[in-house]
Amino acid sequence: MNTIGTRIQRRREDLNLSTRQLAGAVGISNAAVTKLEKDQSKSPSAENLFRLAIALKTDPQYLLYGEQRYKFAAGSSREKQAESWPFSVSARQIEALTERDRSQLDRIVEAFVAGCQPDEARSEHRKAS
């Protein structure tokens, strides 16, 4: 089965990373990585999804859906930006937000991503919430 957990594990193994190395890069526990890979926890938060994508040198769309749904024109500044961070707002700007504001932004992005998922995945997200 091709799930978010199997895609995380496959990318981690392709990069020869241990679960501890990935956990350290993302800022989560080793147990959390293991649970994600075994699909024993709900989808990662939006912040952790992007941190996972960066650490695994892929994009969040691949981790969520197994494919890249949106493509940027070759050589565009958006394409170069997406290689390291998929937003026009930098990671530093987000990290500079207060904990309350980051939490609110995380909820907004989670709701948005859940709304973009196919109906089957959306109902799974609601069950986990």
C-alpha cells in the first residue's frame, strides 16, 4: 500500500537516514517518526510535513499524495524556491512568530490541506481530529 508512512520510510531509506537522524532533522521524537512510517498516527502537522519534506529532499505533495500535483515552470524563481521551502514566506519569518500565532497558522494550513485531499483522505483526517 502506498501511504504517507510508506513514502516517508522509502525516502528516508533512499537517503540512508536512520529514524533518529530524520527525527533530529525534523525536531520530533524517534518514536513519532516510527509511528508515522507505520501509519499509526494521524498525518503530521503542516509545520512537520514541510520539515519532513525538506529533510527528505522532496516536496509535501509527494509525501501527502505520492505525486507532485503542481509543477513550476523550469528555471522559474518559484521552482528554485520550492526546492528548499514551498512558500513565499520564509521559514525564519514563521519561526519568528509567537507560539500562539504559529499554532493558529498550523491549524489554518492543516484545515486547508485537509480540504485539498481526495474525499477518502478527507474523511480519514476528520476521524483523526
